[in-house]
Amino acid sequence: EAERQAYKARIKALLIEKNAVLIAHYYTDPEIQALAEETGGYVADSLEMARFGRDHKADTLIIAGVKFMGETAKILTPNKKVLMPTLEATCSLDLGCPVDKFSEFCDQHPDHTVVVYANTSAAVKARADWVVTSAIALDIVEHLDSEGKKIIWGPDRHLGAYIEKQTGAEMLMWQGACIVHDEFKAKALKDMKAVYPDAAVLVHPESPANIVELADAVGSTSQLIKAAHSLPNKKLIVATDRGIFYKMQQACPDKELIEAPTAGSGATCRTCAHCPWMAMNGLQAIEKSLIDATGHEVFVDPELAKQAMIPLDRMLSFAA
Ligand code: 13P
Ligand code: SF4
């Protein structure tokens, strides 16, 4: 514990010395989120992280999250130095959507508008007409559908299926999935609901359809935190990464938050819904990135960044 405090003190001093700001995703470990809060940084969903970094006056952004979040920050603010605790932190959706294969898929349907989830590489974004995050995906697809656009959706098939169901839009879909949300199990969740009949179920739409069906509220990380606060239930079963419990508990201190069961849950493992890449954002890695940026700085090819900026800008203008 003393060692952790020493790390935090050194990081605080380095953030000031380097005029840097720490921006953390809700899925990072609670101590990282607390550190962002204590140092004037920010804890947010992927859309808000991008906006905050763009508008903040610091010269250096430290993005505690996964690679696509660092890349998005760099694309939006090419003049700032963007660091990540580790460049190895990726995402199964990004990994499952290589640009050459995805481009080929898009080329086969040239009359379609290409909508990609933010959880993709800069190159995939550069191939898209629109980028969306889970906070705004429904609104954007609804808008495109109302204009009669034919849509290609990638890469998350569960989020895509949820959007199709909600909007009535038909989309050609890439078959990616999030390894964390894909693990929630409907049978076990039904059993848990029977144990807590008064609890509401909160679900991130990267979860499979049979989990979404059991939800009282479906939404992005920020939307789920709002729902946790506004729902009348005193007990909440939460089907998303357990990192979210830190801010969710702050939003509703009087409520009991219960982790939804995953395939790995059981007597020995009750905390399996945690993204292994988000977990790589530790104190040691943050300090290291601040001391020496080598191997921590995010670079995006400027031509690619210019292309990727177009669909990102569309999303941000739509959201404004
Ligand atoms: P949000 O856009 O809801 O923050 O989600 C990002 C993510 O990686 C979800 O798994
Ligand atoms: Fe990607 Fe899933 Fe991790 Fe989010 S939780 S970063 S979607 S692997």
C-alpha cells in the first residue's frame, strides 16, 4: 500500500511537470480512475474521452484505456503528445476487423454507407463514412435509415443486432465480438434474477441478444451509470466490465451492485467480466510513460489520420 501511494505521488508530480492530463475509461481499475479524478483528469466513456482530450489545454494526454482510444485522441488532436501506459492494450473488436478484409467487404457493396464502431483501428475508421460509439450508435443509424441509406455495420455483431432490432434498419454485418461481454450467460442470469427478484438488470449492448432481452436498461457505459442512478430499484445486476462499478457506486451510493454471471463465474471466480487489455493500465506503466515517452507515444500516419478524421468529425458534429 505504501508503495502504491508512492507511485501515485510521483505520478501526480510528473503530470504537473509535463503539463499532462490523465484520461481514464470506466473499465480501468478503480485506483486508476480515482487517480484521474484526483489530478484534474477525467473518467468517461469512449465518446467523452475523445471530446475531453480534444478540448483540454494540456500539451500531453495520457489515455488509460485501449489502443483505439489513444488513436482517436491522436487523430482529434494531432498537435498534442498522446501517451498510453501500454501500446499493447488492444480490443478483440479491433483485432477481429483487419482493414484489408474489411475493405474488401465494403468494396463488394459500394452502394452502402459504412458505419464503424469506435473500437476499430485508425485504418478501418479511414475506410468508413461514419464512426459511432455505443452512446450514439442508435441515433446515427436511425438518422441514416430514415434517409433511406443502405448500411454496412462493423465490427460488433451483438451491438449491430441490437441496433437493427431497435431501429428496424437492415444492416450488412461484420461478425466481430467483444470477448468480455460475449461471456455473459442467459441461463445463469435468469437464475440470478430469481434470487434477486427486485433487482433491475443493466446491460451493455455488446452483450449477446439473449442477455439484452433480460435487461431493464441497455446502453453505453455512461448511459448505464445514468440508468443506475435513475431507476428506482435498490439492487442492480450489471452486465458489463466490473471496472464500471467504481463510478456507478459513486452515482448511487445507497444501491447494491451485483455482477452479472459469466461463463467463468462460480464458486471460485465471481469477477470474470474484466477486459484483460483495460487491466494493463497500471500505476507502474503510467509512471513509466511519463518518465520516458519512448514506446508509449501514439502515432497515426498523418494521411490516414486526415481520412479517419472525416467520419469522426461527422459523429462529433452529430452529437453536438
Ligand atoms: P463505451 O463506448 O460505452 O465506453 O464502450 C467502449 C468499450 O470498449 C465497451 O466495451
Ligand atoms: Fe474491447 Fe471488449 Fe475490452 Fe471494450 S471490453 S476494450 S470492447 S475487448
